[in-house]
Amino acid sequence: MTKILPGLRTVSSDAVEVVAIDESFELDSGETLTGTPTVTEIDTSDLTIANKSLNASSMTINGNTAAASCAVLFRVSGQKAGKLYNIKYTVATTSNPARTLAWIVRIQCR
């Protein structure tokens, strides 16, 4: 079942924005993300989504440090002011047995 991440991410209209999502809270000790995330817009075809990847080194997201391969990154463009976008992403982990995380992130364009 796909879960909805709490809160809203905010992006600017007519800008190219990078969305970074820390998955550390969802991972067990020693587990990381692996492969290339799948990222798709659910409700419209406004957005161009590119550069889907994992963080190659540790980075700070909303005041928290995400270790390498513990955050999903992607770039969005084409968003329109005043619209709310729902974007679904899935990403595999290094757990054994293997598992895939699935989330919807909500992005508000200002």
C-alpha cells in the first residue's frame, strides 16, 4: 500500500526545483536505498520529472542528516502557481529479503 508522506513540500512556479526526501526514518540499521527510484506524477501531466536518483553522500534535508543512499532526489519543472501535485515514488532497499518503499509526496506550487 502506498502511504502519503506527512506535510507539503513547496516549490515555486516556472522554476526548476529539486525535491529531496529523507528515507532514514523508514530504514532499519545498516539498510540503505538501492537502484534508481521510480517517480511519477499522479493527477496531471503538468510536471516534467527528471534526474531521479539517490543521494551519493550525506546531506541535510529539513535539518536532518541523511546518510549516503538514504534519500530520494528528483527534479521537477512545469509546475503552475496555486496547484497541488501528488507524486508517487518507489525505491528498493538493501534489506534481505528485499523490499520496496512506496510513498506519495504532496507538492504545493506557490
